[in-house]
Amino acid sequence: MNAIRPEKIEGTETETVDSNLAAVTEVEAGIRDFVRNDIAYLRRPAAATTDAPPLDPSAEATVTNVNSLIQRVAGTSLAEIENLISELESLRDLLHAEGQRVQREISGYAQLSQAAMKSTRMISDNVAQWKRAADGLRNS
């Protein structure tokens, strides 16, 4: 990128930039064409290459080795992904079961707390009645 504003570029500088840009574009196009022509036979499916001349035995062996390597790596990765998915599903089930257990425990504690409060209130009321009865006996 050029940080100079276009209105400050003079005629000779513009021509230089244009010629450099054209040269870079031409080189990039040449590289793209070379790469496409060099590896195009590797991307063709086996059925489409029946009309094409046979591959060099070393190139064919290389392609076969690369394909088998990719299949082994992909197979291992897929197996690991499947194992991870099954582990995550079992963890999800475990967390769901634990969540339900915690809800049951909390519900049990809430019921126990309410029962304890009722018992405390009843004891407090009974103690207050006994105290009033004792105060009434003392005053009489």
C-alpha cells in the first residue's frame, strides 16, 4: 500500500508504479499457471485420467502414499472425534442426572427447613404459654 496521496504523485512516478504493478501481476499470473499445470494431474479423479497419459510410476506411488496417509490421519481424527462426542454425551447425561439429584436434595432441604421452622414456632408458642401460666400462678 502506498501512503502517498494520488494527487501528489507526478507523471513519471505514476508510470513507474504502473509498470511495477504490471510486472508483479505478470509474475503472479505466471506462478499461478505453473502451479496449476504442475499439480493439475493430482486433482483429477482416477476415472477422468483414463484418457490422459499414464502417470510416472514414482508420481503414482507418491500420490498413493499421500492418499493413504490422508486416509489414516483422517481415520484417526474421525475416531478421536467420535470418542470425544461419546464422552461429551455421557458427561451431558451425568450432568443432567446430577442436576436432577441436586434439585431433589434442595427440595428435601427446603421441606426439612420448613418442618424445623414449624417445630420451632410450636415450641416457642408452648414455652410462651407455659411462661404466661407460670406468671399467672405467681401473681395469684
